[in-house]
Amino acid sequence: MAKKVELAKSLIGRKQDQIATAHSLGLRKIGDVTVQPDNAATQGKIQKISHLVKVTEA
């Protein structure tokens, strides 16, 4: 099953590693949405920036 990830909060003022994690998921601006595979790597990235994103089942 895939996950739909949406950037809900701004990356301005965030730590560099959180910005890099968001960019690795394809999220650049508020409102950007990507569909990611549901695997351990993606779950780790989502957990790292969970306070910035909204996640739903795709």
C-alpha cells in the first residue's frame, strides 16, 4: 500500500536535516503532495518530519 504525503507546514526556520528529508520525499512548498511506497525507509522519513506533514493511504 502506498502513502500520500502532503507538506502541511513551512520548512522555513527548520533544521537542515528536516529540510533535506522533506526534499527527499519530493516536498518543496506547502501543499505539495507525493505518493510514496510504504516501506521502512519511507516510514522513517515520515516519522522524522511528522510534525510538518499529513499522511493518508493512497
